[in-house]
Amino acid sequence: MAPKRCPHCFKKVPLRKRLRTKCPHCLKAFRRRSGLEDRGALGLWLEDRTTTFWFLVLVLLFVLTAITLQVCGQPDLLTFIDERTFWFIVTVLYAAMFLSVIGRIYFPLLSGAPRILRRERSVIRQYRSLTTTGLIIGIPFAVLLVGVRDVWLRLPGTVFLVTVPVILLWAYQALTLSEEEYEDERVWSFLQELGVQDRLEHRHHAYFVLFCLPLSAVLFFYFMTHPVLAHAIMRSQETGILSMLREAWHRTAVHQ
């Protein structure tokens, strides 16, 4: 997704043009390429991989995995894709957006880069370390909560829970940045590659994440323990809030 304002001409980008890679006003690319030709083939190839690229890759991987599991006698993933196609597409899109950010964290200043860029600021190295730590924690965390047998049947929940520790660590890192680090050209360029346009907005987003994720967990626990809501969720034929609202609407219509 394009930023709210172009980093070159600082004009506001309309919402309908956020999927473009160039500014509609000055026609310059939103993300600045490094211009390094000795970075390495892997780094050059992954440098400008967008959400669309990762979406197509993930769709292909999930479909191949579903076919392989079906041949092995495990049709759960194929069943989920067939019966809940909309939620499958939403889940893959979310994962693709997440992977596009991770690609910018790991590869632009890492693979085959000159020595001067490998000697990065500690903040940049810490972002990669926290991302790795979050993924290592997130995978068993998701499997533990969802259950080994329901990993594929509850694919949206599995993918979201994997990303939760990483998101929390990113928010924590954003709140620990000092004014001097924000003013550092190398650190600020790195943050712009991740989509940060304003330091105050960056901190506000971090506060929002650290507040809303625990709040959403509390609300989910309340929904699952409430007799009426829990029954509506368990009886829903699809994965998502829309099916629950549909059941509530039918129940209200019957009583009327």
C-alpha cells in the first residue's frame, strides 16, 4: 500500500490510488531503491517485492499444500479453501502485507550489501532480531491455541496468532526509539522503507496496538463465555463475524 503522502512531493495520495507504486502527482516511486548493484541476486530480487507478489506466491503455496495434504489423506486445508474462499483470500492478503514488511526488514540492507551497510545502526539490527524472535514465539503460540488438528480448518486464526508476537515487539520497538534515533538519517530511511511517514504517528500506532490487542483478547474471551454469543459462533457455518451477525439477524426476525 502506498503511504498517505508522497515522500517526494509531500502531496496527499488519494485512497483509490493507494495500490499504485508511483505517486500520481510527481510520478516518482513511493519506495526508494538503494541503487546498489553489488548487493547480491537474492537481495536485488526481493528488494521491491510488493504485497501483490507475496499474495500470488502464498496462494500458489497454499493450493499446492492443500493438494499435497489431500493426496496424503488430510483434506482440511482443501476443504477450508473450497467452503470459505472469501476468508481464505482475506487471510492470504493479510499474510502477504505482513511478508512485504518483513522482506523490507531483512533484505534491503542485508544480503550481499557492502561492508559499510552491514555495519548498521543497532536499531536496524534490533528490528530483525525482534522479528525473528516474534516468529519463533508466534508459531508454537498459534499451534498451542488453535490446536494441531485444527491448524488448517482455522487458517485465519492460525495466521493472525502467528503474527501477534511480532506485532507486539514492533510496537514495543517503536516506543523505545529516541529522538536522536529518529533524526539519524540511516534509521529514518529504514523506517520510511517500512511505511513510517511521521514519528508522532508512528508512536500513536504503537500505543494503539499495545492497547487494542489485549482489549480484543478480553472481548473474545467474553464472546466465547457468553451463552448466546458463544452458541452463535459455534453454530456459524463460516469463519468470521459476518456469519454470527447473520445468525443474530435470523434469530431476531423469528422472534418478531
